[in-house]
Amino acid sequence: MSNYKFNRIAVKIGSNVLTKSDGMLDIARIEQIVEQVVELHQNGVEIVLVSSGAVASGKAELKPARKMDSVELRQLFSAVGQAKLINCYYDLFRQKNIICGQVLTTKESFGSRRHYLNQQQCMRVMLENNVVPIVNENDTISVTELMFTDNDELSGLIATMMDVDALIILSNIDGIYDGDPNDESSSVIRKIKSSQNLNQYIQTKKSSLGRGGMMTKTRIARKVAKEGIPVFIANGKKDGILIDLLTNENTISTFFEPEPKEISSVKKWIAHSEDFAKGKVVVNEGAKNALLKSEAHSLLPVGIIDVKGNFERYDIVKIEDESGHVLGVGKAEYDSTKIRQLKGQNNQRPFIHYNYLCVEVG
């Protein structure tokens, strides 16, 4: 057990934290973050780093010989930049007698339960052997439709996968403001409850180096907090920010208050799998009302009125009502051919058992 308030954390470090204004890696900033991770690590805190910066790092090193499309450029820059970034981390950690390891993943790897568990086991073994996992999307093989929104989305998946005590998202500002962050009259919203409406505060513009923005961070933070994990959005440009967040309740940041309910690891996976759904089923009003009740209900074939797309048994499918509103996602117990035959019929086994069903995840 550590002397800090969390024993295992996931830390997402954005591109704007790790790079300077000219796009070059900010080695001094990376070193400062590594020193904080080392201090926490040496005091018993397990840490999984989700680090951006590969594409920005590669971009600063290369001048392409010909005009390329955005996917080609991303693949090229990340191939060079990821090597540069992980070497930087490795050298800095090695100076402190700590080993780090690289985990590259893709969005597809979270769509399969087997691949999901393989990644989870890899990082568990790393943590058991005092290795700091450094996770990033494998941009060299990811193409537009298969990419994460950004590493905020990836960090949310990692946080739930590794059952962390907290997720810390480091940006280049102190958190979510109640106005324009550049306006001196604006202040950081210190605590956000699950029911709180933030539409008037969230700016839609994306960061200059990363793919996401505060809207994405907020969406992911809410989703993770809903699963019982505290989330902080804080300023990674501030020295000692990680130590402060784990020791000082008054550290300036935006804290997303977690919901108290516990859900199984399988349901956590399913809750984050809406984007990986292979098909859809449309349910009638009776099935919709049953699914939305507080007590658990399975989705039976009798409540299904339409099947869209082709999928295999155990694939993730979306559940929609007759107006097209997504009610949830779940793991199919029949393939698409079989459920088309059984839809509307009584006295059939569940199409989605309640143990493998997450309602209202959208």
C-alpha cells in the first residue's frame, strides 16, 4: 500500500504538455513528469502512462519528400516520433533505475474480448514486475475510421481495463473553466457531479497539436466517473502536479465525482464498446421499458422487431428503440442470421443476457 490516496492511477499526458510551441519535444517537461512518476512509483503507487506526442515529435524531425495525405503523414510522423518518444522515456527512467515498457494498441484491439484481456494481462504483468507501462495508439497502422478520437478516449479505456483508483488527464490548462480560460475573470470549476450540465462552459475547438479538445476530455471523464473511477483534469505544465493531486485536496484542477455503483469488468468492457458494435437490433416499446427499469432485465427475441447488419455470436451489438435512439449495447448470444429467424418469438433464450448488457451508455 502507498502513502498516497490512490494506489493505482492512469495518467494521460497530452501533446500540448510534452511539446514546445515549435513542435519539438519539451525534454525538460518530460523529465519533470518522469521525476514525479518515479517518486510515486518508489512509494508504492502503480502508474500506467498514456502518452501522446509521437506524431508531433516525428513532425518536428521530418520534411516529407512529396505531398502526402493526412493518413500517410500521420503514419510517417508516428513511426519516427514514437521511437524518439519512447527512447526519451526509457533513458529518463533508466537514470532513476526504473524500467518502462511500450504498449502500442489500436481501437480494434478493444473490440474483441480476447484481445482486450490479452492487453490487460500484459500490463498487469508489467506492473507486477515494477515496469511502468507507456501506452499509445499505434498510428502507423491506424487509419481514419479505426482511430481513437484521441488519447483521452484511449486513457478512459485503459483506466477501466486496469481498474485504476483514479484517472488523471494532463492538459495545458488548469481544468474546465466557467468562461474563456484566457479571461482573468474566469475560474476553474473545481468539482463536477454526474448530473451537472456543462454545455455552456465547454469550448468546441481542438488542441493545436492533439486531435481532441476539452469537449472530448469532458465526455470521457463523465463516462469513466460513471463507472466509479474519480477523474481529474489538470495542468501538466505545472511542476509537481501529480504529487499535488495525490496529496493536496486544494490543488487546482477539475474533479469529476465518481458514482458509487460497482459494475463487473465485463460490463466495463461492454460499456466502452459502442463504437465497436458490429450490428444493431431495434426493440419494441415493451422491451424498451423493461430494459430501462432499475432492476436488471435481459433482452429477449420477442422484444426485437428488426435486425440491422451482419454479426457473429458474441459480437457487440447496439440496441435502438423505434425512433433510432441508442438504448445501450450488449454481447449477442445469437448471430444475425439466427436472431432474424427468432425475432418476435416467445419462449426463446435471451438474445443479450443482463450480465452482458449495458443500458444508456451513449
